[in-house]
Amino acid sequence: MKKVILLILMIYLTYLVSCDSDIMSKQLPTSQGYSEIHTCENSTFAQYKSYLNAGGTIDSFNNNPIDKSFLENEMPFSTVEIVDYYSKYINLWEIELDNTLAYLKNNLAYESYTELEIAQDLWRKYMIKDLKTAENMHIDTMGIGSEIPILSSHKVLLLIRQRTLELAEYCIMVSGNYDFIFGN
């Protein structure tokens, strides 16, 4: 009886190993509308896709100096240094986000800008809720650890970058151009 159970376990393990290697060999498709560009060994940014399908706009958005600086600098090793590293780039994207909002305030009618302010407040609430949800999911599955501040910082960076690029594109839709702070 023990031999039969051992044989069944060996067959099952062989099956699991073959399934795992089959899954690992397949390329998973990226989400529609996004592809990934690698910025460093530990993270990726989703490449921004334009609503306008404007090639030049997309090239400048995806080859911006903030992302290039992030890519060129080495990722630190300690948790505190990594969080500080992400904070530096979060701050740069927040400055750019404020610039897009100021640009839209100057180029939109009062009613439209009021609606944008409401949308921006809702976006900030979404970002906070999404971040807390991700943290709770991580704690529930992996437990509490020092990686949570790193993952949270990375997620905030991605969300603020994406929102800034969306608003910069709105600026282009409204006025035909937009000057990035980081482009100067």
C-alpha cells in the first residue's frame, strides 16, 4: 500500500512540475493598449498610450527625463533608501501634475475646470483606496513585512505618473500644446 501511495505521489509531482514549466514557457499577453518598458531590474512602467494616437506626443511622454533619470540611477538596497528613491520621483511627478492642473486652469472654462477639480479629488480618493486595498491584500497573503512601504511607493509612483500623462494629454487636446517642466 505504501508503494502505491508513493508511486501516486511521484506521478502527481511529475505532473505538477511539467505544468509549472509549461506555464513558465508561455508568454503572457500584455493588457490591450499597454506594453511594458523596463526601467530597472525590479520595476516596470506601463508605456503610455495616447487617446489622440499622436506618435510624437507618445514618444515625448514615454521618453521623458523623469523616467530616464529613474532608469539611469541604481536602485538602492535598504528599505529606507528605496522608499526615499521612489519618493524623489513621486515628488517630481507631483510637481508635473500640479503643472498640468495649473495649465488646464488657465485654458479651461470655469465650469470645465470645476468638473476637473471634482474629478481630481475623486482620483486622489481612488488612489488612496487602491493603495490601501493593495496593502491589505499583501498583508493577507504574505503577512506584514518591510516590502510593504516599497510596494506602496512604487504603486503611488505609477499612479501619479499615469494621471500626470493623462492630464498632459488633455492639455494638448485643449490648447494644442503642453510644455513639461521636466522638458525644460
